[in-house]
Amino acid sequence: MKLSRRAKEAIKTALAATIAIGIALSLDWENAKWAGFAVAFVSLATIGQSFTKAVLRILGTLFGAAFTLFILGLYPQERWMFMIVLTMYLGFCAYRMTRSRHQYFWQVSGFVCAIVLGAVGPDPANGFHMAMNRTQVTGLGILVYTVVTLLLWPVSSQPLFAKVTDTLASTQQQMLAALLKSLSGEDEREKIQILRTQVLQAQSSFNHLMEGAISDTYEVWEVRYQWRRYASFSEKLTESMERLWESLDALQGVDLHRLTSNLDDAAAELNMRLSQIHLMLTGKVSEQRPVAMTTRLADDVVRTLPPLQKAALMSTHARLTELFVLTKTLYDIVSDIRGGDHPVEIPEPPKTNGCFLPDPDGLKCAFFVMLNMWLAFLAVIYIDALPGGYNLLAITGSLSLAVVTVPQLPMKFVYPPLVIGLVVGGVSYAVIMPHLSTFFGLSILLFAGVFGFCYVFSEPKQMLGKAAGLALFFTMTTVTNHQSYSILLVTTLTLMFCIPVFITTYSVHVPFSNRPEKVFLCLLRRYFRSCRVLISGFNQIPPAHRSWFQRVLYSYHLREIETMPRKISSWIMFIDSRNLQGTTPQQIQAVQFSMLTLSYRMQELLEEQNTSHAPGLEQDAQLILEDWHKVMLQEFAILATAPGTDRVAQFRRDISEAFKRFEERIESLLDKKGNLLKSEKDSASCYRLVGACRGVSDAMIRYTENSAAINWQPWHEERF
């Protein structure tokens, strides 16, 4: 009988959980159900992904258990200080989950601490015993699942990783080819729009699968540093192509073949490099090597261009030069991965800002977890005979940290598995298990229960619900060597689990709403506030004269505009446009793409702030920019308050008129003081400034046009 991949994964998980619980019972370990938890929560589609998660789980368990003993040693009988330290630690774990590449490590270390301390409660004498028991049972579950995965239908990450790598290289090659055709005058806009989405999706899949392939494939692990550099520079290549794409609008009607003497040769060289990279990634030998080349401008013809076209040409030339550098670097990295026979020098990936920059989204997640823990703690203290007692802290902390992993996921996806887990576990405990006298019968029950959960809830969006449902199933069955049965256990556990679910459901919406459309609007406001802050300091304070606080503030808002389009894209897929009349998914996607364009343009403008211009023109250029600068500040201020504006005509008129005045004044200034541009560097710097201002203006107009196509009124309505 041919089994589907879905059925095979469910069988492996169920078999490993049953064996792990059986071994724990044979060794007479307490809380054998924790071995089942470990198996259920580390099971993923491939060996590498599962191994990575298993390692993070055991390390997180050790770290969480150690911190548990630390808290118990500090405050064994001071419950308020005990709770303050515990909630601060869980809040820290929740914050790190949003910032760290090893998200699962912090999740495990947080909920292990909550579970052990919740089980210990007001009696810390058994704290060390509970921590050690949790560690050994978790390690057993991970070990059993590892062995089962290796022996039964092993699925390596390498084939899927190779497929995604091939897709990424292929789509990047196609997108660059379409961009170069557009430079030659062909209309490739529709094709480029499709390829942009495909490249971003392939990039995300590649980054997700790379760590799994490093874990389970020796060939990939051996060159893991090169693969990580490839991922970094591949993202830079995608970003550079996005910027080149946005430069094409300003070059409409311009014959680039007349302005560049070797455009066709440069395009052929770039296409050849990406094709050879793609060839090597598929395991073949490169037949050609990169040739040192760059585009050469025809200076005598370029001087006759209007300032704006000259600025656009300078920007395009800079992007092409950047593409030559990036493609050469990627070629060298892939050649080194494939064991090339010539030495290469691979640069380190660009380093990020080393100072601490708080993340509002991470702080929000930390507040969410800490609020839930305090609500559960106050309920335990002030409500008599509350079901579960201090165990509520364990359940609330674990559920809250699980919600933080995918904050976009509505709680409605969690309720069905929870209800099924309660019903199946309760019926198994009260009706079936009293008739079982051997482990053979119990193993059939456990296998059937775990298999059913893993098979029914196998979709990625159901992972959180599946984990919660399995946790309830194992808890309700309460498997021990000395089994006793009481219907009060079923009712008590049911009521005990309902309280954390109610607390979590409440805090998801109060005080901050987690509805995707509300979060989308909130992120838009934050984005435009950061744009306004950044542009308010443009050409006002030179970088060398900024204080430490001003540098940190600048870095914070710069990171906001760089990362916000990606954050918003993670919420877009959860927006239900059926509840938003007058809105389609394509319109929302268009808004997100226009934000991405504006981010690139803002970064180009801010880069010019760090560039010294011709000394004789700096003061005059600042005066000319004041009018345009004032208008842009006003428009950003409006969008920071109401990002869904319908003032398209007014925006277009204000921005266009401001930039027209800027264009006229810069032309007059260059006519009068053009002799101050004594070098090609001064000339290019001046025209890049003009092009950067033009790019921000056009991106703002494009955003307002895409925004006006959406009916924003339903977005502000409350729904229950």
C-alpha cells in the first residue's frame, strides 16, 4: 500500500511518542507524558529541520532548568519577588523569540521554566528533582524520535534545499534578464512584476531550509559558512535588482545605447555570470569565468541631458556597477562551494549596527506574555479553589509563548484541536483506559490518538493547534505506572485548561488588537513616522556631529523602514479581504510593494546625506531643498496619522509642484555655478542627490495611488 507523505509523518510521530512513553514507564520515571510532548513538538517535515529543532529543544530545556533552580535559590519563600523574576524572564524569552535566529531555543527555555515552577508551586523542595526529571524525559523523547526518523522513511533536507536553491537562482537570472531588456527599450514590466514576487518567495524558502540542510547533509555542513554568505549576498542582489527596477521609470524615452558605449556587452556579461552561477548550483562545471567590466558613459552626450535624466542615468549606472560587484562575489562563493580549482577571495557579509535597538514588536510580545502570567498569578492568589492552582502558570506561560511564535495566527485555529484534545483525552481516560491491563493496549490507544492528531492537523497554519491538542491529550490521559481513575480529574483538567485559553484570548485583543488588518494599519503608521523622523534630519545634522543618542535614534528608524515591508508581508496572508468590502489581496500587495519601493528610495536619499558634495554648492543646495523638504515633511505627517489616505490628487499636486520648483532651482544653480563641479565625482554626487529626491517623490505618489484604490472604512470597523 502506497502511503502519502502526510500519513508517513503521522506514523513516525505516533510511533516515536509511543515508544518514548513506554521506555519512560519501564524506567519508572515520573511524568512520562513529557517524552510524548518532546516528540510531538520537534517533528517536522525533514530530518534536518527536526534535528535542528531537537538540538534547540534539549539546549533550551537545560537552560530553562538551570534558570529555574536559580530562581528557586533566590526566592524560595517570597512569592511576589519570585513572580516578578519569573515574568521578567519569560518576557525576555518572548522578546528574544522575535529577534533571534534560534527562536525555538528561547521558547523552550521559557516554557520549561514556567512548567517546572508551576509544578513546584509554593513548595520549592522538589524543584531540583522536577528540573532534572524534565530534562531527562525530554532528552529521551528527542533521542527516540531521532532514531525512528533515521530508520523509518528518512527524508533529507538536501533534495528540497537543492530544488529551492535552483528556483532562487533561476528566478534571479530571469529577473535580471528582464531588467536588462527593459534598459534596452523592451516592455517587460508585467513579467518583472511576477518575477519580483517569485524571487521574494524563493529567497524566504531558501533561508528557511538552509539551516535544516546544514544539519542533516554533511556536504552542506562542510561549506556552511559559504552557504550563509551566499544567502546574505543573494539578498543584496535581490535588493539591487529592485532598486534598478525602480530607476527605469525616470529613463523612459531615453536611448541608453546612445549614452553608454558598451551596454549590450555589459548585459551579456551579467547574464552570463548568473547563468554560470545557476549552472554550478545544479552540480555542473562552469564553462566561463567572469570578465572585469563595467558600463562606460558617453560623457559628451551625457552633458547634453536635462538634470533629471542625467540624475536617473547616474543612479542606473551606480546600480549596474553594484550588480557587477555582487554577481562576481556570488560567482566566487558558489565556485568555492563546488570546489573550484582557482583561489577566490570572498568578502564578509556586511555587518549590522552593533548598538542595542529596541524592537516594538518584540516588546509587545514580551508585554503579552507577562500580562498573561500576572493575570493567571493574581487569579491563583485571590480566587479560592481555582482548578489547577499554580499549574495555571505553567499552562498560561506555555500557551502564551506558543502564540508569540505566530502572532498573526487567529485564535480560532487553536480552538478545534483544543476541544478535540479535551474530548478524545477525556473519553480515553474515563472510558477506554480502565479496561486496559497491559502496555500493549495502552500503546495502541496512544498511537491512534497521536496519529489522528498529526494526520488531521498537518497544515502549517495548524501547527500551533496541533501542539496544544496533543498536550491536552497527553495531560488528560495522565499515563503512569500506578494508574488511578476519577471523573473529577477530567472535569478539573477541563476547567483548568479553559482558564488560560480565556486569558490568552482576552489579551490577544486587549489592550492591543491582534486582528491582521488592525496590525497592518498600526505598522503603516509606524513606518511613516520613521520616514518623517529620518527626513526631518536630512541635511540638518552632519553624521560626524551627531550625538550618541542621535546615532541610535537614526539607526532605529532606519531599521524600521528597512524591515517594515517584510513585517507587513507576514501579516498580509492572514488578512481576510472578504470582510473588507472594496479591497482585494492584489490591492493590499500593491501597497506593500509601494512601501518596499519607498524604503529603497529613502535609503538612497539618506546615503546621499553621508556623501560630501561640491563645497561651493552645499549651502545653495540646502536652501533649494528646503521647500521640497517642507512639503515632504507635511505629507509624511499626514500619512503617519492616516496611512489610508484618499487625497491622491492633492498629494500628487503638492509633491509634483514642490519637486518642479526644486528642479527649476537646481537647473538655475548649475547654470550659474556649474564651473564648481571640477570633477566627475562632484558631478555624479550632485546628480545622485537630484535623483534620490526624485525617487522619493515618485515613490510617495505611487503609494498614495495604490492606497487610494482601497476602501479603508471597513478596516477601522470593530468586529467580533
